[in-house]
Amino acid sequence: MIHLLSIEDSLADFQLIVRQLKRQGVDATIVRVDDPASLAAALDERLWDAILSDYEIPSLVFHETLALLRQRFPDTPVILVSGYVGEEVAVCLLKDGVWDVVPKDNLSRLGAAIERGLRDAAQHRARRVAEQALQQSEERFRLIAGTITEAIWMANVGFTQFFYVSPAYERIWQRSCASLYQNPRASLDDIHADDREWVMRLTNEAQSAGQTFSLDYRVLRPDGEVRWVTNRGFPVLATGGTPSCYVGVVEDVTERHDAEERLRQAATVFESTLEGVMIAALDGRLLAVNKAFTDISGYSEAEALGRQTNIQRSGRHGDEFYQALWASLLGTGQWHGEIWNRRKNGEVYPAWVNISTVRDDFGRPTHYVGVFSDISQLRRSEEQLAHLAHYDPLTDLPNRLLLQSRLEHALDRAQRHGRRAAALFIDLDFFKTVNDSLGHVVGDRLLIDVAQRLRQRLRDDDTLGRFGGDEFLLLLEPVINTDEAAVVARDVLAILAQPFRLDGKNEVFVGASIGISIFPEDGSSAADLLRGADAAMHQAKGQGRNRFCFYTADMNVQAMAQLELEAALRRALERNEFLLHYQPKVDLRSGRVVGAEALIRWQREGGGLEAPGRFIPLAEKTGLIVAIGTWVIDCACRQLRAWSDDGRPDLRLAVNVSGRQFASGDLADVVTQALARHGVAAAALELELTESMLMEDPEATIATLHALKRIGVKLSLDDFGTGYSSFAYLSRFPIDTLKIDQSFVRNLAAEPEAAMIAVSIIDLAHRMRLKVIAEGVETEAQLDYLRVRECDEMQGYLFARPMPADAFGCLLQDGARLIGSPVA
């Protein structure tokens, strides 16, 4: 029996419908409703098998009623049973969801319409269930595909079209799935360049044969990161056995690949490491050993595996040693230390051992790993290093460190026993000449021979050592008086005066300068005695070499004064104690000041001006001259800037460059930076260089001079005529000015040779189109002589002494004409 709902306002028509259904043999119960309330109650009451509805009911709008029925019961047939509604309206109603239209004047079709509707409804419900099942299946697939880390794909043969790719593709490739659908080759283009060719070849071969493939290769992401993937593809066979498409799974295996690589590396390290490695069970049985173990111990792997770890026990350690070892291993999980082992051949050797406990994820011990190394060579090396630390490797004499220690011990013994001791500081004369002319190999041979000769003069209690370079120290203990030390010094001088034949053909003569200090008269400590002997040695050198001197108190005073001067000089730059004075340069034709030479002065704190001759040599010796020279160049450029701002941009300023600063390699940079810092034209700065400086390495000099000329500064050759310039080199030097040394200027009237040299310099300079400056002009006679010979510029006390910047400024304001114009 079926249940029908009739929406009908005419009771007569409803009864007609019921009679007609009975007549057609439809077994049904039918309920009539004719207003919204009864309709709602009926719809809530049950699920109806079919619904019959009139089109025109006063209290109901059919289209609204139809929409409600379709929403509530989408699979229930709604059959329109009505009077004539017109063909167009009927078609529209069928489109809106009416299953069938039965006119009231032809109810004979109603039964068939209901039967057809019930049959179609059953099919609808079955299709809906199938669609829901399919939708649920698709949802589960999407959930699975979207959740798993592997990328699932489906593509045609040849990978020219992708039918599907799961979201994991975006995580692995860092590209969108849409981009892959749009450009299927993107998955191939992203393969690492080193892998792409063979991956494509093997993939094509597998597809051509209709076979599965599984490939591991690298993918290059857009962010530059490289990832390892495993791509497995499976053919989907069509009728006839040929593949219609391929499905596959791509997995990011970077972590696994890295882990496997680490395992391979660990295995390589295990086998290739130079340390012996043992892996043992908790009961001490050896489970694995590496090649280094067999090389060090002499036991093969087959001989070692299964045996106890004490296979190398030497017997040199007692039970307490091993008890402490196991206590540390069980307590802390580690032990390390030095142990004596025994090789298979019975040889005992020292080893450094590290033992660690291996634990599982729960912290439970599972194995022991021991790593050991043979330190026999290390022990021998330590002994050699200990010897090298205290002995000179060339002469095998005690070095400075051991000498210091032995001197302190000698003084302790001398003090305890009330005796004297002497320190002889021996410095070879002319060793640098031998070393530079014959080479370091010959120089080393000379030092070895000197050491051998000096050993011949030693007594049993004396100590000879190499203090450094070509300096030796001889400790005499004990000595009765100073005469005894003098006798030894004379013997040493006599021994070293004999010629040395070094390379079988060169006979070399060297002497020595010896300084002697006596304990306790010259000092109560090792440092005092060494300082005194060193000062006396320098005194001996100063007196002409090849002699000895005893230390005196005056020597210490001089040394301390020198040290004090050096310390003050090092602080002078920090304290801004240097200043520049300026000596005018005068043009002989106009008589006007055209520039100046900057001369450094040192205003010491709490004192007067320090003479340059006192501190410049010390600055050269200590290397401070480089920093001082940089300061001078910067200060000179600052002064040029000030003169330019005062309306004298035409003035030139010359500064002297030391040999060490010239050879430092950064002079051009220092000049460039100073000019730029103060905004000075390069042509306003003149660098004065000496002959000896330029001739030390002519080729390097030429390169440096050209670098300076490229900047635009002027270059002057100072003290010309006093050195040994080669005219061939002089023609290659890009010099602007030659400066006649004041020694020639001073003797123009008294020495014809000096006048001849001065005239030659002027003539040479003019032939080379160089300017000539004479320095040290002090008399009118010198002025007149040089002016007649057409010297270009002069400077000297005749015109002005070096003066501070403010005084020089006043000189310029007074007209700056220091001599009259020459008489025509």
C-alpha cells in the first residue's frame, strides 16, 4: 500500500480522484489538505510516496508550494492533477520539478502516472545514494590525498598532461598544483640539472616498455633548496595491455637520504680513521673493530671479535687502575686517559683511550665504544719539543729561555756560597755582511762553527748559549775576580779572530764585541746582569768592535736615558706634542717667497723643543717614523689649506719622507687621503727624497715614484751630490727638482771642488729640465754666486730660520720679498 497526499480544495474532485484510483487498482491511502496549516501538518506527519496537487487553490500559491515540496522531499513525485493549464505552463512546471501533469478530465492516466513516478523516485533515490556514496568516497580520497606527505599523481604517457596531482606536490616542489596542470613539464624542469638527463631517459624507457619505475633524484626548489625525492610510477593498462596512463607517488626522502649519507660517512670514518675503534657488548666481548685497530694492535678482525676488551692488557697497571676506570665508566658513562697496551708481537706502547657508554632511547646502556690512538710518536715528539723549547735548533746550544733559567740558578748558587759569577754577552762583528753577501745558508754554517769554537773554551761549570741572531751568552761560574773574566774574553776574541772556511772556498773573517757584567757588583738579579752585559757590549761596538768592555754605571744611565726618550717618543703622537716649523723658499728671480720646507719639532711635555737630530734617528730605529711621517703629511696638507683660504693658493710646501716610510708600500695612499681630506691641490705638495733611499731598490723605487706622480705631487731629490746616484737611473726617476746639499753651498768660496759640483748640478738639472734649489744659503756671497749660475730657488739662514706657522703668516703679510731683484 502506498500513501498519497492530495492538495485539493474541491471535495468533489478529491472523491473523483479516490474512485478513479480504486477503479485502476491502486492500493493506496490518500489524505486531502487544502490550506497551509493542514499542508504543514501533513508534511510533518510522514514521508509520502507521492503528492497530487491541484494548480489553483485559493489559500496556496502553487509555485511556492512546489518549492517547499521539492525542498522537503526531493525524491517524492509531485503530480499536477488539475484542470487545463496550458501547454506552455505545463512545460514550465515540468522544468520546475513537477514529475507529471494529469488533467482532471482525463484521470484514467493518473494510476499510470503514479506508478511511473514511484518507479522514477526509486531510481532517483538509488542514484542519490550512489552519488552520496561517490561523493563520500571522493571526500575520503581528498582527505587522504591532502593529509599524507606523499604526492599522488596521474598523468598521460609522456607526461604531457597531468590529470591529477595531490596537494603534497606543493609542499615538496614549492609550486602550485595549478602551475603543473598549466605546464606539465615543470615537474621535469625542476629536476636538478645533474640528474635531469638520466631521470628523463629512464622514465621514457620504462613508459615505452609499459613498466613501472622507481627513481631517486634531486629537485631544485624555487628558493634554491635541494630536496631528494623517490618517484614511483605504475602503468594503467588499457585493453590490449598497452598503458593508457600512469599513476604514481612522489615521496620527499631528504631526511632519509641524509641519514643514509651520515651512516655511510660514519662507516667510512669507522674504517678510515687513524684511531683504533672497538665496539663491545656490556659483558666486554668485542663486537666490531676497525682497520686501525688491527694496524695498531696487530690482531686481525677474526682474532679480535668475540674476545674480551683486555686483549691488549700490558700488565703495567694494577687492579686499582682498572677499578677506577670501571667506576668512572659506570658512574659517568665515560672514561679517558693514557694507558699502556701490548701489541700482538709483545711490544708495549702508550695509548690515549676514550671509552663511552652507548644508550638506547630509554637511557639504558647497550654497548661500549672505545677509541684509542698510539701516542708513541707523540711522546717522542714531546721530548723533541721539550728539547727545542730549551735549545737552539741550529747550534744545539741552550736558548734564551734556558739561559735565563741557568743564569738565575747560577746566581742563587753564587749568593749561597758567597762567590762571584760573570756574564759575557758576545755579539759577532760583520755577521750581517756575511749573511747578506753569501746567503743565509752560509750564515747559518758560520753560526754553527762559531758555537763549536766557543765550546772549546768552556770549563765544566760554564754555560754557553745562543741568545738570538748572532748573539751568544757565556756564563762563568765561579770567577775569582774580573781578571779571570777578562782572560776568557781575550781567549774568545782570539778564537773568533781565526778565519772561517765555510763552503770549502770562501774564507770569512769575523770578530766579536763582548760586554761583561759581574755578580754581585753589577747587579743582584739575572735581569740586571743581562742588561749590564748588553750595555757593555754596545759600548765595545761603539769603541771600534773586536774588543771587550766591562759594565759601568754610566752605561746604565745612558741606556735608561735612551729608553726614557723612546717611551716619551711613543707617547708624543698620542699627546699631540709634535709641531711643524716652516723655512721659506725664495725665488732668485723675483726675490719672493714661493713656498717652504716643513720641518718637524718636538715640544716635550714639561720641556723645551727637542732637536730633530736627537729623536729622528730613534724614530727610524723603532719604526715610529712611519706614523710620524703620516702625521707630517696630514699636517702639511692642513697648513696648505689654511694658506689657500688666506689667499695664497700658489704656495708650495715640501715635506721630507723617510726611507722606512717610502718603503712601507702605502705612501701613495697616505698622500692621496691627506690631500682629499683637506681639499688641497696635489701640485702644492712636494715630497723630498734622498739619494740613498731611492738607490736601495731602484726598480721598486721607479714604480713608487710613478704612483706618486700619478697623484700629481712634486718630487724633489734632496742632498743631491752626496750619494751615489746612477745617471741612468736618475734619468728614469720622474723627479721635478734637484736640491744642492748644504755641504757644497757652505764651501762655495773656500773649496773649488764644491763650487764645481754645485755648478755641475745646476747645469745637469737644467739640461734635464729640472728645477734646482740650494739649501743652507747663509751669506750674500753664496747668494750672488748661485744667482749668477742661475739657480732657481734658495733657502737658508740668510733669508729666515724655520719658524712657526703664525710667524710664517706674518712674513707673507709683510710682502714676502726677502731679497732684491737681480740687477739687469
